[in-house]
Amino acid sequence: METIRILMGRLREYRRASLLTPLFIVGEVALECLLPLIMATLVDRLGGEDLGPVLRIGLALVAMAMASLACGVLAARFSATAAAGLAKNLRQDLFFRVQGFSFKDIDSFSTSSLVTRMTTDVTNVQNAFGMLIRVAVRVPLMVVFAVIMTLRISWRMSLIFLGMLPFLVVILVVVIAVVFPIFRRVFKKYDALNNSVQENVSAIRVVKSFVTEDYERERFAAASQDLRADFAKAEKILALNNPVMMFFIFAAIMMVDFIGARMIVASGGTELTTGALSALITYGIQILTAMLMLAFIFVMTTMAAESANRIAEVLTHSASLTSPEGGAREVANGEVRFEGVSFKYSDDAEEDALRGIDLVVPSGSTLGVVGGTGASKTTLIQLVSRLYDATSGTVRVGGRDVRDYDLESLRDAVSVVLQKNVLFSGTIKENLRWGDPTATDEELVRACELAQADEFIRAFPDGYDTMIERGGTNVSGGQKQRLCIARALLKRPRVLILDDSTSAVDTRTDALIRRAFATEIPGTTTIIIAQRLSSVRDADQIIVMEDGRIKERGTHEELMAAGGEYREIYESQNQTTESGVA
């Protein structure tokens, strides 16, 4: 019931359409149930010589049929509007909810699962809701009205239809009990299939470079076959439903025909007329057909129920990172301070990703972060912009705990160019204005000059109006990095974090970017994560990380004099460079 309440709360402006649908269904059903009764009167009058009553009854039948048709058309129109509107609002609310999720929240659902919930699951709910507000109202009304009419005509004959109903209900219950667990399993396999597609498409260049197309085809075929097997199993069970239902329908009609004909002959038409028998058959077909429709509804709602639960799970999920009520909106300066910080990605993780981090980065200074793969360098800087919260200890920016800031204000003050640079479909200008929607063309150009991007942008035929394809596939890795840096600079941040963001540019361009930072934004605190030590050599402070801990810290000269891991990395890189030159 809670799931239903959550989903129905998303009707909003389409609530009127969803309420009008059942009203017109009531009108349609009432008229449909009156038609056989009037038709029976017409049949009984056909034996007379006076055609006046026949014509009047015929005109009444036509008028009622047209009114029933009008009610049906309006019900269909409003139900389509309500169902499509509910789907639109659900997708919108799901998307907005996901936008407020932290990395931890997204990881808990998985990207592919969220995509499935916004597409397949919402479509299932849309179809089920459209059917429910029409058929779920129509079926019980049809059964009740038809039963009343059969009782009015002949209570003995009505017992035939009433006796069939328990058998039909039992069949429905058994089918649902067997099929529901299968559908629940199917949706999890949908997530796995979507994940395979998403992973393959996003990494298609890697797939082709390693010539693993055949392996990917086999993997996808296996996932698709697994999904097909479950669907086929469910459909085989559902396929038995219709023949069994039809058996009872035809059996009931045959019994009514046989017993009714004997009653007419035996009583000479006094106990049961020919018209009444035809009406009984019609009402019987209406009752049993309604039960067949009910079976279809149950199948659809069985599928939709699991989809609805999955949607509600996202809509009711409380984001692990939220802005505090009355959170600070002003970041005083760019000082970054870690005080006894430890962190792990999940509560059940065996080990901390970060342990005992104590670090002070004065405002306006530059911090270099180096270390091997898996040293948790990226994890460290993600705590600064509060993409994750520290498990223990405190992270401060501008003298305040990051948890005391309004999230939007904090992230406006802390610009992060992540390891995976992302550009969006649109022009270069549109991508740059993600940093500042109000930026002038001159400000865009200046940011690109600082990021060493202006030269290659002007080389494009359309310059700053050049269209960027989805994911930035029509620019090189180095160009993409520089555009992302320029975008971050447009935010005029207190803290600028570069997560290996110049790895795809040459050393000269890297040096020019760092020099521009020093001269153009001297008050901005800069944190640079780099594999190439030349990128951090001039930093005011350098830390070497290993297994989530700070192993060494100091300036370039101090670390070289200490003769630790930093010096080993430096000498290794220089030897590699010298051998390459030789």
C-alpha cells in the first residue's frame, strides 16, 4: 500500500484525468448491461404484427450503443492521458532524485539498474496503471451488474455462472503465485543485461583495440538467453491461463443453452422466453469475459508490482549526503584541512580506504599528491568537495567543516576536474558555461587561454561554436582535458582540484597551465594529483600516499634529500626519459 501511495502521489496535474476515467467506465458498463435486456424485449416483440414498438426499441438500442461508445472513447482518452502523465512525472522525479544522490548512493543501486528503473520499470507501471483505471473498474462493475441482471431474469440459470466464478478465481491465484517470483528474477537480469550493453558501448574502442568482439557477443548472448529462458517459463505458464478460462466460458454457455432450451420447450415460453435466454447468454459471456480480462490485469499488475517497488525504492531512498538546514553559503578562503580523517566506501568494507590523514593546505598554496595506483589519491580529494563524507575525523574548507556548508555553495567554491573527463553534447561554449552560465564570450576565451585551449579551439572551422559529440569523442584526450580545466576555472573557485587532469598533454603545455594558475589565480588553492612528478615539482607542499596513508611530505627538495619513495619515483621517471631520448 505504501508503494501505491508513493506512486499515486506522482499523478499531480493528471489526477483529474485519472478520476474521470472510472466515471466514464461506469457509464459505459451500465449501458452495456442494459443493452441485452432491451435486446431481449426486442426479440420477444418480433413475433407481432405491429412494428412500431420494434422500431422504438431499435432506436433506443442505437442511442444507447452510441452513448456507450462515447463513454468508452472518453474513458480511453482520459486513461491514456493519466497513464502517460504518470510515467512522465515518475521519470522526472526519478531523475531529479538521482541528481541529489552521492557517489555512494549511486554505487548502491548501480547505474544500469537506475537506467532500467527509469525506462522499463516506468513503462510497465504506465501500462498497468492505464489498464487498471479502466479494466479494474470495468470488470467488477460488469460482473456485479451482469449477475444482478441474470438474477432478475432467472435466478436458477444465474447459478450456473455463479458456480463457475470460484474455479476461475482459483486458477488466477495459482497462476499469480507461480509467475510472480519469475518476474521478480527477470528484472534483476534486465539490470545485468543493461549493464553489459552500457559497459560495451562506453568502452567500444577498447573492445575493438583488443579484438574482443566475439567474447562480448558471447557474453551478451548468454545474458540475453538467460533472460529469454525466464520469460519463456513465465509465458508458458501464462499461456495455459487463457485456454482454461475459455473452457469454463464455453462450458457455462453450453449449459445455459441446453438447460434454457429445455425450460422454454417445457414451459411453452412462460418460465423463460427466447429473448430472455439470449440475454442470459449475453450476460454470461460478459461475466466470464470479464474474468478473462481480470486474468490479464493480474498478469500485467504482477509484472508492474515489482517495477513499482523498484521505482518506490529510489523515490524513498534518503540521500547519504544532504545540505544541512541553514548551511553556510560563504566559503571564507581556500584553506583545506584534514584532521584525523579515515574513510571507507561502505559500512561492511573490511579495510579503510583512507587512514589517519592529517594535512593542512594553506589558502592560495599548491599541494601535489603522488603515489602508486590504488593509493587512494582520488578518494582523498573527493572528500574536499563532499562527494563522499569522511567515516571519522573532519575535513575543513575555509575554516569550516564541509558538512556545515550548503552543498551547492561548497561545490561552487571547490572546482574538481576528475580523472575521467566528461564533455556533453553541444557546442564548446555550452560545455564551458557549465562552469558559469552567465560567463561572457570574453571570459570564456580568457579561461581557455589559461587552460591552453584557446589555440586549438580557434583552429576549428566553427571556433567556439564547434559541436562536441556525446562524450567528447571528436576531440583528443589532451583537448578534452584542457576544456574541462577551462570549465572549472570559470567557476572562479576557492579551491581547484586537478585529478591527473594534465596526463594527456605534453610537458610544455602542462608547465604553461601551471604557470597560468600561479600568475592569474594566485589566491586559489590548487591541489594537483599527478603521476608525472614534473607536474608537482614546484608545489608548495608534496605528499606521497601509499595504502591510504601519507607516507612522505615536504617540498621537492626536502623529499629528494630524504631519499625515500619520492626520490625513487623521480629517478625512475628521469631514467626513463633519458633512455627514451638516447
